[in-house]
Amino acid sequence: MKPSRLQAGDEIRVIAPSRSLAIVKGEQRRLAEERLTELGFKVTYGKTVLFHDDFFSNSIEDRIEDLHDAFRDPNVKGIFTAIGGYNANQLLRYIDYDLIKENPKVLMGYSDITAILLAIYNKTGLTTYSGPHFSTFGMKAGLEYTMEYFKKAVIESEGFYLEPSETWSDDSWHLEQDDRTFHPNAGYMVIQEGEVAGTIIGGNLCTLNLLQGTEYMPSLKDSILFIEDDEESHPFSFDRDLQSLLHQPGARGIKGIVIGRFQKDSGMTEYALQEIIAAKKEINDIPVIANANFGHVHPFVTVPVGSKAVMKVKNGKATIQIHP
């Protein structure tokens, strides 16, 4: 089940199912709203989007009500999360999945929001979007590629290829907006070759793994797995997190793996990643690439979870085609 494409005039509702929008600077919020307004959208906010407790989140009840209000309101066509965090999985038991199934809409975010995106996809069949938070649109510089792929995924109707960006940045852009460092992008790192087609499943790896053993975990059978992690992940934790995922029912049916570029503070190296993948005998016959524009390093693509993809990796080159 696919939501309708967004178009000029549509209302976008901003909600905070993880951390509160209150932690996002006022200027960043202003710029994000301005960018979306320039695309022709009307931006509105959940009633409690700025509320927060000692953990800079909000009560389960308030977060659920804002989520349900957004799906219930016929004027709202897209729902964007404010920012990530650590506790989005608290909401899963309280979500009215029937309400969502009856009111399919674009739902987008990443990082901790992975738990909600995958749970909703698994329970309803609705395509969800691992893509920019509302706060991401408040980035002063370096947003062009992210914006381009946001449009490809949720506004335009044609399929598209995930082409590597020309540059990438791992700056704390939200803290030092005017002090940015961009590095040349050498493109995808090819680890294993092959040609496959499958259903896109994935997001933030450590958050995805929170769903293991629950009714919210989607099937990995016939999937192309998109995974990434942030600076809190390091080679040892990524290794065991990936291994845990490969122990899941259906994991033998994973067709291919796309790994997002790691943040510098993770300490991951290309050599370490190659060794980790080589040690996973379960996946030694499928294509695997890394350094994709996906995850916590900017800029990044919007990936439609539940859509189909074709992955071709041959002679040291890789292409990924998305069929939305």
C-alpha cells in the first residue's frame, strides 16, 4: 500500500514521536518551515510537539495523540518527524494501526524513527520513508542532494537511481551551521558483487534490532537490506548487531545489503568493514556495498521502506534502482 504523492498545496504535519521539537533551535525551525513552504506545502504542528520532560521527550499519551491526529486529519497529506532520539519504540503497543491503514499518508524520518516506520509497514503494509526529519530541512548548507532525493521519493512519480553525492560531510551542522567541511565522495565501496531484486527493508541498525522477537519486526525474506548506524556504533557493536539480525527468521532470504556511510567517530574503517562482512558466511553469496548516502552522514537519500529495488554490483561498480 503506497500513500499518495505529495504536491503543492498539501498540508505537512510535524510531530515529535521521539525527542521534542523544543531541542531544535528556533532559527533552524524557521528555515525548515520556510524551505517546505517554498515547495508549496502548508506546515502545521502537533499540539504537543514542543512539550518535553526531563529526557527531552514527552509522555506516551501525548505523542500517540499527535500521531493519531495527523493520520486522522483529512487535510494532512504528509507527516514528518521533528528529530530522532532513543524512545520511539515506547509507542508501538499504543498505535492504532487500523486507523493508519484506513488513512495512508507519507510518514518520514530516520534514526530512532526506524522503529515506527518498520512497525507501521509490518502491521499495515504501508510504504514508509526513511528520510529527512523536519529539522533536517533547517540545514543552512549542503542540503541540495538531500532535497533532490526527497523530491524523487515522495513528490515525483517515476522510479530513480541512487547516485552517490559529489561530496559528504560529518559536521555537527546543527551546532556550527556556518563552519562546514565537505569531503570528495569516491562513490560506493563494493564488498561483494551480484545482481538482485527485492523489497527494501531497513533503517538504523540498532533501532531495527529493537524489534527482534516482537510482532512489529518485518520479514527479511526477499529483502534488500538498507542499514546504517551513528557515531555511537563502532566496529565491535556493528559486528554483533549485524550478526543478531542475520539470526532472525527469514534472514537467509536477504538478497542484498546496502550499508550507509559511517560517522568518523564510530572508528569504522573500510578494512574492518570488509573483515566483518567476510566473516558472515550467511551472506557471502549476495551483493554488499557500503559508503551509501544513507543514514547519519550528510547528505542522504530518502528510501521508501516496502518499495522494490534492483541492485547490480559488477566489476567494482554498483547501481541501485528504486521502484516507488
